[in-house]
Amino acid sequence: MRHTLLIHLQPDNQVNWATFDATGSVIDSATHVPLDTVPRQHRHPLVLIPGTDVLLTQTNISSKQQQKIIQAVPYALEDQLAEEVENLHFALGKRAQGNIPVAVIARRQMDAYIQQLSAVGITPAALIPDMLAVPKPAEGWGVLYLNNILLVRTDLHAGFAIELDCFDPALDAPQQITVFSDMANRGRALSDLHGIAVIEKTDEQGILAWLAQGLIENQPLNLLQGDYRPQDKIASLLRPWRLTAFLLLLWGGLDVGKQWIEYQQLSQQRQALNRQIEKVFRDTFPEARKIVNPRVQMEQRLKALAAQQGRRAQDNNFLSILNKISTPLSRTPGFNLKHIDYRQGRFDLQLEVANLQALENLKQGIRKKGLTVEIQSAVSRNGLVESRLRIGSN
């Protein structure tokens, strides 16, 4: 069963501590011991601080936005406070009946408690005013007597801590007060309260058992808010790298965008080449009806026609020459066929290439295929070379 560690800090730098289970039953405890003797197997204990250092009050802020409420609360309570709001820490509870419960404590005192705990390696899960750990009875107030101090719980997020000699409930006059005590202090805390009914409850496990019970029954207001909120160690380590991670993501996004643009450009070029191939196919085979893959269909038709021709006639006919010049043409930069004509065993081609060097390389490539080639014209225009070639067999 999971156990919770409760630490109650005392004004004399001593502490009371107890471990308790989910029912509030105390498993182990000690009173008036040094802080460094507290068990360390519980990583994030609940820590109670003296209520005499904390003011519990409430205010009404009309805004529903949490950030605006946090900013407005200090100035809404400014008239009730002796210190400047800049020197105080404000912790807020959940709004109830329109009012927002607020706990106010000096920042120097908060810093002192956190430093005291940190010095012995304790990181609290919650820092709670001790009067908010007193059980809240169904009727009236709950009171717990500890070290000549009365911890008074008047409501879910309301209460005060006061010396026994100064306690006078006549101003608010609850109908009854429930006193929570241990066997040693039974009957010592309160006696005559001017007709107010006093109900005393005792626990053999001591005062710490009552405080554990109060924490279980309610969700007390936690002072660890705002600047004092516990920081996630992993988040703290990663925070300096956020800009680097953002830049990496941005770079990755730009790289993906660049690749997508390049893909679109290549896709458009492929579509343009397919249209050119289809045009050549239609010009060559005007009787063709259905064109699915013009390149493959062209090859299939050429092979079929070549198979029907004899090897000797194939060297000099249209299909043989076309087959020989197709490779040099396809490897020529900027090649664009504008017109093709075949008659009397020779081809007349009107085409565009990237430059004069590409035209010369095309000429040499055709000659290597055993064909004759004659450049009838070559004109440079708009960054391309327009040329007319006459190609025939030797």
C-alpha cells in the first residue's frame, strides 16, 4: 500500500513527521526532531508550515481568465496588507460562491522554508498552512491545540492560527466548536466558551493522525504556485534547446518544401516529354487510335515492323534509320523535334537543341551509327539553336 509522508515544520526549527496510508492511519511518526532525521524514501512529502506566517482571506474578481485573476488579486487585497504586494506571495484556491480564497505569505518566509527543506534534499509536493490540515466538522469550527497554539479551521479554505490566551470566538460566535486532541492534551485546550457547545474528539495516534485525516478529507490550498511551482527537471533541461529544436524543424520543413517543389517541376517536365512523345507517335502512326504509353507502343510497333522486313532491307529503310538516330537524338541536350520528313531513303529533320556544341555532338553521334548527316542550316535564336538536318544511309 502506498504511504504518504507528512512533515510539520515548527517555529523552533524542529519538525513533527508521520507516514500514513490512504485511510489516514499513521504508520510511523516522530515529534520534535531535527529535519535531517526525516525518512528519505518518500520523494515528495506534504509539508505543513506554521499558520501564524500565513493570512487566509478571500476576494471577488469578476474576470474568468485565470491570468487576469492572478494579476488582479494582489491589488484587490492591497488595503488589507501591511507590506508591499511586491514582497508578498499570493496563492489562490478554487472560486466558491463567487469568492476566490487567497493565502498570503511574505516571500522571504517562503524562500526560507524552501531553502530549509532543500538543504536536506527535500522537495515538497505541497506547502500547506497547518490550520488547513485541521479536519473540518460538518457544523461550526474545527480546532486543534498544538504547542500553545490553536489551529482553527473555519471553512474549506479559511482559518487562522492564534495563541490560546488570545482566542476569543465571541466575534464570530459559531454554534459549536469541535476540538481535535490526543490523549495527552485531552481537556486542556478549551473549556468555558460563553455558552458555545464544545465537542472534543481524541485519537490515540496523536495530533499527526488528525492532521493526516484533515489532508485526506479535503484538498487544502497549496502555496506552491506561480514562481514557487515545482519545475519539471526534464522540461528545465530541454528549455535551452527549444530554439535549436525550432530551427531544426524549420530547416526540415524548408527541405521538404524544396523537395516537393522539385518533384512538381520534374512531374511537369515528364508530362511535357510524354506529350512530345505522343505527338511524334501520332505523326509517325496516324492510324493509331488508343495511346496509353506512346514510348512503349512506338518500340513495339517498330519491332513488329522490323520483324516483317528482311535484315538486308532493314539497313536502308525507314525503320532502320529511325531506330539508329533515336538514341543520339534522345541524348541531345535541349532536343525538341519540330518536323520530320522521310522520302527516298533519307530523313529531313527540323529540330531545336541547346547549343552549337550539342548540334555538333548530335552530328558525330549519328555518323557513328553508320549514317550520313548534313547540317543544312543552323540558327541561334532565344537561347536555342534551330537546325535542319538531312540524314541518310551510306
